[in-house]
Amino acid sequence: MLTDTHTHLNHPDLDNDGQAVLRRAHDAGVSRFIVVGYDLPSSRRAAELAQEIPGAWAVVGIHPHDASLCDGAALEELAVLADAPRVAAIGEVGLDYYRDLSPRDAQRRAFQAQVELARQKNMPVVVHSRDAAEDVFEMLAARAQGLKVVLHCFAGSLSYAEKCLEAGFFLGIGGPLTYKKNVELQEIVRRMPLGRLLLETDAPYLAPHPYRGRRNEPAYVRLVAEKAAELRGVSPEEIADQTTSNAASVFFLD
């Protein structure tokens, strides 16, 4: 059994084709899905899908791209959504200094406020970080102590990975692991404790080889598992079992 710990089944590119996407996922052995919000509408939809799809749970939050919209009213709604059935975490939240679609001060305020919400709810935090590694780490070190932290779509250096693992964070690894030139990420997965590895797709984005450049979907998490197994010198079944167990422990899945 495989778990896709970060998928956007709430995104129109997948939601409009939902039943076929789920059929292909089940055919590939994927039976658990963490459906991640990135703004209020997608968080609402994630919470709905978590109740509609067997084996699905939701994550609710406001992405740094929309941090300027993370005001008091938005935080109040997120707090209500966080209490809905089968909502497992707050996210994806964080910092994105690559696109800077919201001012950095607004990003930092939204990140801090949502980490504080996770603390109030005693929920895990799913973190987006792009070109902001040190600021993300500083915020988490200061504000997320005692919470389970997932660094979604991990893309940092080996030394940064070691720092994050030492802090107790989990690394979400997806399609980029299969890219031929992504040697450092492959070395991270080869060396890291298997108990901290989570598999994800970030569908509909970042499809693995040989589907790179096309729409991603949860079925393709199997390809990430196979690459991780190759790097670790174990069977894909061992990777599937361990990462599904890791996901259950992070997100308190039943």
C-alpha cells in the first residue's frame, strides 16, 4: 500500500477528472491521499474531498503566494476548517522567495500565524520552502517546537537536510527524485533515516520520469517509491510499507 502525502486532488486539473485519477491510483497500489490546500477555496475543497474519497485526509492552509490574503478572517476560517472531520494538518504554508508573489513581510506573518494555529490545534505543519531555507528553518525552530513538521518537496542541500533531520523534521520527496541530474537529492534519500521519509507527488505538478513535463497524478508516486528503493537497495514493497507507516504517524491516520 502506498500513500501520496501531498497531492492536489482539489486542483481543477485533477478534480475535473477525479474518478479516473483515483482509479489509476488504486490500480498502482495507492490507497491513501493527503489532499493539500493552498488557499481558502482549495482548503474547503480538500476538506470536502477528505469526506468523499475513501482513504483521503485534508490539509488546510494558505500558500505563501497568497500570504497577503491571510488576514484575521481567513485565519478564523482556517481554524474552523481545521476542526472538520478528516483534516489532518495545517498547510501548505511557508516562504517562497523565488516568485515573491506576496511581499516577504506578509509571507513571514502568514507563516508565523499558521504555525501558531497548528500549535493551538496540536496539528502537524506541511511546509513549502523555495529559496528561503534558512528563514524557514529559523521560523520552525522558534515556533514549531513539539509539532510534527513536513518539508514538502524537499530541495535543499545535503547539509541542510542533515540539519532538518536533526531537528526532527520529515522530508517529503516526489518526482524530482527520478530526474537524472538530481544527484544531491538522490544522495539525501540514500543516506537519510528511512523513518523520516515521506513520498508525495505534488500532483498535478512535478511529474516523475518518464512523465516529466506532463500532468502529474497520485498513481505516479509508485515511480518515486521504486527510485527510492533502488537508491536504498531494498524492495519497493519495503519502501511502500515504511513510508505509509511514517505517514500514519505524522498525520495520525486511522
